[in-house]
Amino acid sequence: MSLKPELHVSTSRGFPAWLHANKVSIVFTTYQGGRVFFLGLGADGRPAAYGSSYARCMGVAVSSDARTLMIATETQIYRFDNVLQNAEQKGPHDALFAPHQTWITGDVDAHELGIGRDGLPVFANTLFNCLATVTPGYSFRPVWRPPFISRLIAEDRCHLNGIAFDGGKPKYVTCISGTDVVDGWRDHRADGGIVVDVRSGEIIADGLSMPHSPRLRDGTLWLLNSGTGELGSIDTKTGRFDPIAFCSGYARGLSFVGDYAIVGLSRARQNRTFQGLELETALEQKGVTARCGLLVIDLRDGHVSDWLRIEGTIDELFDVALLPGLRCPGVIGLSGNEIRRTFALPAARG
């Protein structure tokens, strides 16, 4: 399967059957590649991917009914809506996501995001070390910052990057460190990572290595300890991190369905940010190089049940989300005939 001529995608033999059995499709973003991809199954039962370009795509949020999603990009947050109604098809697609709204934030290095109870995005404003939302007339409105951050300033002091939501409200965030000086987090990549309780402001876990993608599943807090290449859970009372699986790449992006976790993998950048981490040593000991793609991990025993691998010009994924109940979703870009000739209207009354 090819996403573009310069990209090649391969999967484990059971990956298509896994998508079919779990009745899901996948949306994932490529950080340095500036693309969002929707991955499902074609009419022939083989994986089918459809993508569109958006500069520096990062976090993805999906509504509870899977009809709306939001994506954080370099200077904007986009809202997409499924323009097809239930059981409606357009070509191979049982869902077609069209961009309907955008908020211009500027380059605040927006990382992960979620959809708040008011339907607006809440995002990790990494440059300003805070959680923020959108508001008319301004680039963003800060809604929370860690107590150790002394002021609202564009200095990326702690690299606040991930948000675990509970009922549409942020509950936990991950930071690369608890530093309060410009770019201070880079000096603590190996073991300075923390999890902060948004409600209390308390640091509930520390000693992590480049933590990303905190997620709540059935009351348990999971995250990716990216610097060691591990998926695991956090005991929120003791702060202990319990790894369950090793990920063969820089892990970033996490979602769940049933007893499975889907993890995004990246090939590490050749710069200081990713070097000197335990992940490098672990990969060398196992005799492998970092991969770009997706892992399907069985949470019952931690083994990788299926996988998808991307080779070519894309080296980094950022976020991964699932679209339940959809077999083959598509996406409309910002230019071309599709966006000019695709219209969505509310249901007629009377």
C-alpha cells in the first residue's frame, strides 16, 4: 500500500482482520511530514489510506460520536465534520471529513488537544507552558498552568505536551521537566519527566523520560515513556510507572479499543533532543533500528499483536486516534474541486 509515490506502507498479516474485528479505522498525524492520514479498509478488505496536507500536524481529538475531529497544526486548529449521514456512502467512503472551522493561534507549538464540554478545543500550549482554549478576538485564552511556572511567557520552559481528559475536562498533563527557565526541559530529558494533576497542581509522578500521550482508560492512567520506549501505566497514588510493553521506536500517540492499545512510532531525529536516551541503548541491545508506524499492543499480556510500518520520506508520527464504527473514512483538503463542491446543510424542518 502506498500513501504517496515516495512512501510505502506494509502491515502484519493480521492487521486488516484486526481493523475489521474491532470495527475501527485510524487517523494519525505526521509531524515533520505535515500530513493527516485516515486509514481503513477498502472494498477488497485491504488497508486503504487517504490523506491531506496541513503544516506540522500534531494533536488529534475525536468527538464521542466520531462525527467531529480537531487537529492542531503549525499556526491553526482545524475542526473537521463528517458530511455523510449514517449509512451514506461517497465512493469508497462511509465517512468524509471536511474542514469547517479554523482558529488561528499563531505558532504556539500546540501539541495535544481535546474537545471540551463547550465543544471548543482545549490544547497543550507548549510555547507558553499552559493549557489554553480559543476565544474570539485573541490568539488563545490560558485556562491553566503548572504551579511551578511563575509566569505566562513564550519560553517553552517545561515542554508541557500531553493531556489526559476525563469527561471533556483535562485531568492530567505530562511535561518533560518541572523547570521554570527558558528551554530548561532539554537538560532533563533522560529522567526529568513528570505528570501533573490539573485539579490540585500536584506532581503525582516524576523520574520519567520524555513522557507523552497520557490517557485515562477505565480509571487507569496510561502514558508513553518515550525516552525508554515503553508503554505503561501510572499508579496515581504512589507515582510508580509500570511498563507493559517495549516500543521499537520513539513512541508518541496513544489510543485504545477493547483490550488493545495503538501506539505511534517515529524514527528518532538526528539531533540532541532524542540522543542520549535509554531508548537508543535498548534498540541497540535488541539489534533493531527505530521504526516509523503503528503498533497494536494486547494489554492483557503486553505483546505486539499487529503492526503497520511506514518507509520513505516520513520519519515521525505525532498522534493517533480511533474512529469507531467507520470502515473507510476520507478527508477533504483545503483546495481543489472537492472542497468547492462539497456542501453540508442542517436537516430541513417542516
